[in-house]
Amino acid sequence: MFPLKSCFPPTKEKCGFGGFGTTTTTAGSAFSFSAPTNTGTTGLLGGTQNKGFGFGTGFGTATGTGTGLGTGLGTGLGFGGFNTQPQQQQQTTLGGLFSQPTQAPAQSNQLINTASALSAPTLLGDERDAILAKWNQLQAFWGTGKGYFNNNIPPVEFTQENPFCRFKAVGYSCMPNNKDEDGLVVLVFNKKEADIRSQQQQLVESLHKVLGGNQTLTVNVEGIKTLPDDQTEVVIYVVERSPNGTSRRVPATTLYAHFEQANIKTQLQQLGVTLSMTRTELSPAQIKQLLQNPPAGVDPIIWEQAKVDNPDSEKLIPVPMVGFKELLRRLKVQDQMTKQHQTRLDIISEDISELQKNQTTTMAKIAQYKRKLMDLSHRTLQVLIKQEIQRKSGYAIQADEEQLRVQLDTIQGELNAPTQFKGRLNELMSQIRMQNHFGAVKSEERYYIDADLLREIKQHLKQQQEGLSHLISIIKDDLEDIKLVEHGLNETIHTRGGVFC
């Protein structure tokens, strides 16, 4: 045996684990690992094993033999929780669980027979008994089969509830936090969730008929949840209205007791109900009683370790898991809850995306309305100005108006001063243009010039070009003049030379 440190999410909707008893009136159970007899005795290996009750039988058998925990345990936990048994079956008090000495010999004989089958069978009287002992040990470890050990005594039935079964683990389930006054009762239908939802109104009417068709009672559906193996969990409550106009919820234990009546239970089975249970919280005394006594077949050391390893003792409670079938069922439930969580997360993600789109659209509209408001404000101001001008037309300028004009001229002069605001703004604009230019060059790895600056550069270069063209034309004219002068000088020299000759 080993503790399995896993649990469902700590919500009552996610912790369905059939480990705390059934709600039927038979001795069978979802786990079926409480011993058939009562009282705590010393185990085979010296450990104290409480065989008085086991998970899956509603704290004791439900056959009316009076081995339950009385009327105190009337709550449900997940699928197969602590369920209130019908009143005719609750005939003992809490102390009766541990004080039934008339059944102690049967329990002792069971343990002695099991020990004999595992250690010292005397069936054949030779060395084959040792082989038979090993075979019985293997069956006990596996949790199935019969252990023959004596010709005069019936064989021992090995089930998964025996202390030697190796396929056991301890998990954790969430404890419900609903009050009995909330009136929540769980009905498990052997139908798909889609079928239940499509016929929800017919289901409510059928349940109302099961309750006798009383007009003062109203059946309400609290929630619908999918379970593995095409099953569906429906949580209901019934509201009772009094003649004076007030209303109250029928307590969960009362409603459950009504559903557990033989004729009512038959009607529910015809509707497809396979299991019914209350969903109410456990009292501190019930929790203490549960934790103090290890379930049948679970080693006390493992149970104590499971209590120590409980990740949240306020919300979770350890429950045993026996056999691969129960482990598979728990795995299916957890997979189902994971899918539901993922579906809910997807819905939330879609809602968030839609809200983000709406926020972006709203922000754009707000900016648009702000611009529109500013434009309307300017227009309104212009209208007021024109109206005021027309109203004051023909009147001399008053003193307060003259004072206001002087202030405006002063402000305008300060703004236009070279070293004041306008000059600084021009300087900042130049720096911004330079930064944008350098940023564009670095990011795009090419030169970029502002259109206004480019126009100025073009104009300057054009002027420079025109100046150079004019200078070149002057130089050409001077060169022609120089050539004419040189030519005239040469002719004069030749003429003089001819005269002297």
C-alpha cells in the first residue's frame, strides 16, 4: 500500500469521488471494502484495524442491523458521500459502532482463518501446503480468489478489502460546504448531459410528480454536470411556499429521506436515476470520527501519513482507493473536470479578447469625440466672439477691454521674442527634425531629409548654380578680351618691325 498524493480541485463540483458510501439500502458499496462485521480488533500483524465501517457503505452497513453512525452523518460528499440512511435503518448511536461484543468472535475467527490460509494451511498435510500458502498469499495480495486451508472449514474469501491487498492508495476529495438548510440533493442520471438539458423542463415536471404534485412545492435545478461513462449529475432543491406568502427550502436530509422510500426510489429509477445523495457539509465531530479510524483494509500507518500529507486539511479529506477500477474511475472524473476547466478557460479567453477589441474601439471613439468636442468648442468660441463683436458694435472700447487688449499684446510680444517661447519652440522643432532625421538614417540605413529643408537646400543650390554660371560667363568674356589684346599687340609688333627694315 502506498499513499497517492493527488486530489481533485478544491471545489465541490470537482471532487466527485465515490469513496464515502452509497445511498442505497443494500450492503453493497462503491468501494466495497468494509468488513462484513463490526468492532475493532487486533489485526493479523498486530496493528489495530477498525472493521466497524468502511468507505462505501455509509459508515457501516445499510441493512438495518444498526451498525451506522446514527442520524448524525447525514451529509454527502461528491459521488457516494456520507449519506443519511432512512430513519428505519438508523437504530444505534455513535457509541454502538464500537460496542458490539456479540460480533467480536466472528471477526476474530475471520482474522484467524485468514492468518491460517496465508501462513499455515493444513489441507493436504504435506509439503504441498507450503505451496498452497504461497498461492493464498498471492491471492490475498491481488485481492481476489478463495483461500483453502482446512478440510473442515470453508475457504476464506479474498477481496480487495483485506489488509494484505497491495493495490490500494489514498487520495483526497473535497468536502462540501453547503448547509442542510440549502436543501441541495444530487441525482445521478444514466443519461448524457445533452439529453438532460434538452429535457430539463420535463425532468422538473417529473420530479414534481414524484413529490406528489403538491402546488406548494417547486423543484429547481441548481446545476448540471457531465460525469464519465455518459452519466450526468443534476443538483436540485425544493422550495416550499406557505399560505402566508413566505417560502423556504426543504432541508436536504428531509428531501433525501423522501427519495429513499421504496416506492419513490422505484419512480426515480424509472426516470434514469442511479444514485441520489445529499450535499451538505460535515460537522467537526464527523470529520474527527472519520480521521481517527482508518477504513477497513487500510494500514493505520498509511492512513496517518495520508492525514499528514493532506495539502489542505480545511477543505480536503483523505479517501482510500482500492483496485484499478476505482483508480480508473477517479482518473476519468479528473479528466472530465480538466476538460470542463479548459472549456471554461477558453470561454474566458474569448470574452477577454472580445473585451479588448471593445476597449480598443471605445478608446478610438473617445479620441474621436475629444477632437470633435475641441472643434465644437472652437466653433462655439468663434460664434461667441462674433456675437460679442456685433453686440459691442458702435460702442467705445471700455476700460476693461483696453486692459485686456494690453495684456494680450504683452503676451503676444513675449511669445514673439527671440529668446522666449516662440524661439525655443523653433529650436525644439529643429532638434526634433534632426533627431527624426538621424533616427530615420539609423533605422533605414539611408539619408532622409525633411521636405521643407530639402526645398531650402534646392533653392540655395539653385542660387549657387546661377552664381557660378554668371561667374563662368564673365570669365569667358574676359578671356575673349585678353585674346583680342594679345592679337592686337602681335600685329603692332609686326608692323613696327617692317618699318625698321
